[in-house]
Amino acid sequence: MAKAVPGNTVNVHYTGKLDNGAIFDTSRTRHPLQFTIGKGQVIPGFEQAVIGMHPGETKTTTVSIDLAYGMRRDDMIVTMERSQFPADMAIKVGQRLELTQMDDQKLLVTVIAMTDTTMTLDANHPLAGKELIFDIELLSIT
């Protein structure tokens, strides 16, 4: 029976949970996730968990912070003048925004605080600093 190795394209169903059992994402309510092992399309710990699995196999794995989204970094939190954003833009604390940097790279940030004149933005991934638990089912290898 075939097993998943680097270079294979795989289809998996997964459910991602935090250590308190809260589900942060699942493919069970949509299409399976497809990715090529070794291409860096998913976090390293998830990719490592799939390597060696056979189609039809299921497993639960815990992905450490360093193989997930890394530690939270204070230097990824900035305060900007509210005037740098369109005046008619309705922005709320907790909202995710996509910003374009000077080099045209896109950056997702979360608004974590606001005043009348400033906004504090957090560019850390929402799952940074967290160990992640995944229930994985390997559906197919192509």
C-alpha cells in the first residue's frame, strides 16, 4: 500500500483544535485540503504528520509552536494614525484587514485597539504562540 512521501500531492480531511478542545478550523464542512508534500503549502508540523500515512489512515497529532505559526512577537504590533485609512472605512476591534506594504507584499493584520486618532494592529498570525492539535484523515495520494 502506498504511503505519503515528499513530492506526493495528497488530499486530507482535518480538524484543528486548541489544547482546550476549541475547534479553530475543519475541512469536514467543505472540500478536502489538497497540498504537495515538501512545497511549504501548509505548516511544517502538519506536513510532517502526513508523511508516512496510507490512504484511509487517520491520526491525531500535536504540532508544537515552532512547527506551527511560531511564537507571538511584540515587534509585529504597531500603532498607526487613523488618518492613514479612508475616513468612510468602518473599522472595528477584532476585524482583520489586508494591508499592502511598500514592497507591494500583502499583510494580514488584526485591529486590537482603537482610539479616535489611532489604531493598534497585530500582524501575528491568530494562532501564533499556540500548540495545535489536528485530527487528520489521508483520503488519497496522487
